[in-house]
Amino acid sequence: MIRIKEIKDSLLHLLFPGVCSGCSGDLPDDSTSLCFKCMDTMPETNFEMHPGNPAAKKFWGRLPINHATAQYYFTRESLMQQLMHQFKYRGNKELGLQLGRLMGDSLYRSGRFDVDVLIPLPLFAAKERRRGFNQATILCEGMAECMHIPVLKEAVVRSQHTDTQTKKGRIERWQNMEGKFILTDPGAISGKHVLLVDDVITTGATLEACGIELLKAPEIKLSIATLCYAV
């Protein structure tokens, strides 16, 4: 019976091969969104192994954190830009879950991110409804599979819509985000080591604003992890 299923799966794969989210090439099987070549060329930072990495330095003197990391370098016209586009704007949640698993596995193996809960950086509710999902939540769900810790989606919310940060400098980004987050359930994270998660870090202003609000909860420790580090 198992042999018949294997033959059936092989025939289906020959007739309807999966397509890699990175290069549109053929996938080895339906358990992955990325081919071996793309997996091998994804530009890992290895920041999770180094306390003074560039992601951590973004918050020095601005936010009291334990650790910070980003999994991959992000540059324009790159593989990571293609993957981010597929994930965020074309709704490829399976890819997002796989990227989250890769993040979670790296953090778990580093031995440095001994955290209790994952908190996705919240989107404004109307924006999340339009998109259909919060990309940070999808990443957290993938990470949770490897790290074996819960995802808290409602501990903090984004209370107001904000203008796009793309063309703003660091000070303008901070002013744009100041006071835009509300800690709704401090008891859920009190006394815990919290990992705040987002898809990309540029100036760090949005994560800083959310982190300041999270630190209003009693006796918490805060760390930050993103999928990409914008070069």
C-alpha cells in the first residue's frame, strides 16, 4: 500500500511539479517551498552567534535588550527580495512558515536565545484585514515549531495606522511610530523573556517603539529577531 502511494506521489510530481518560490525551478517534493540551490545561496548573517552583531547595535543606547539578530541579509534585486515579495505580497504562507522554521532552528541551536514567548510585531487591524495575515505572526508560528514555545498575538496591539516608513530617515521613522503601540495584556508576559519578531529591520524604529511598550510589563526581558537585515 505504501509503495502504491509512493508511485502515485511520484507521478503527480512529474505531472504537476512544485515551483520554487525563489527561482521558479522544480522542487524536490511538496514538503518545501525552496529548491536546494536557493536554500544553499540564501545569505545567512550568523548574527545569532555574536552578541555585538549589527542588528544588536541598532538598539544600543536606545532600548535595553538582551539579544538581537536577523537571519538573512536583504538587498535589492536579490533572492531575499524575491522571497519577501512572494511571502508578504503574494500571500505565500507556506514559504513564510518555512522561513520561520529556519529562523527558529538557528536560534534554538545558537543556545543564546533562551526565551519564553514569541510576540509578532502587530499590524494595524485594518491593514491586517486587507492583507489577510500578519507576516510576523506567520514567522512566529514557524519558529514555534522548532523552539517549542507559545506565540502571543494579543499582548500588544498597534492602535493607529502609520504612514509608510520606506522613505523616512531614522528620526522621522521614530516620530511616525511613537505611541502607536498599546500593551493590552501585561500579565501574559510579566516575568518572562520575550522575543519580539518582525520580517525586516532597517533603522529599528518600529521595533524600538513596540519594545518600549512591551517593557512596561513587570520584570520582563526583551530580545528581538527578524528574518532580514536591510543592507
